[in-house]
Amino acid sequence: VQLQASGGGLVQPGGSLRLSCSVSGTIFSINKMAWYRQAPGKQRDLVADITYGGDTSYSDSAKGRFTMSRDNAKKTAYLQMNDLKPEDTAVYYCNAEIQDRRDTEMVVRGRYMDYWGEGTLVTVSS
């Protein structure tokens, strides 16, 4: 199972970026998906998450500016980031709760494992 995050880059304050997180591999089911970010010298913090059904929640800093969505058929989640600020500069990580179809016990018991993708760097600077 692999998570691939993409879409980061350099953007000016007030600009927008759209991050994508694609899941691949021996997947039986994907439950909640999330975006975290980690700024230099700081801890990794939750930015937004989304259930399989599309219910979302956001950190206070993301509310009103960021929108998380997902396409279950494509096994992909997105984070649309608008009105970006310098304080949004961070490495953004994708996270997902996944059932690997090779682990039949996990599937039968309804358990999920956390998977992380490699981060994608977002830099907001003029």
C-alpha cells in the first residue's frame, strides 16, 4: 500500500494550490483520509480530514480557506488551499486508514491501519 502526495510548490501570499493524495496497492477499503502539516521546528498538526461518506472537519487555521474532498473511485483525496499565508508554509502529509486485502484478519475484524505518504512541500512567500 502506498500513498503519493503531490501538488506542492511555491506560491505567493493570497494564492492557491491543490494537493492530491493517491492511494495504490492491495487495498480492500479506505476509511478516513486526512492532511497533516509540519512546519520547520514544529510538530505535525492535523489540517483536515474526511470520512468515506464525505464529512469533513478542519483545523481553525484551515477553516474558510481550505477544502478537502475525495474521489473514492479514484482512491484519491484532495486539499484545495486558497488565500494562502506565509504561516501555511510546511510539508504537507497525507494520511489514510486502510484495510490491506492481504490481511484477511484485519478485514474480517473491521480494523484499519494508518498509512502515511511522503510529504509535499508548500512554500508561501513573496
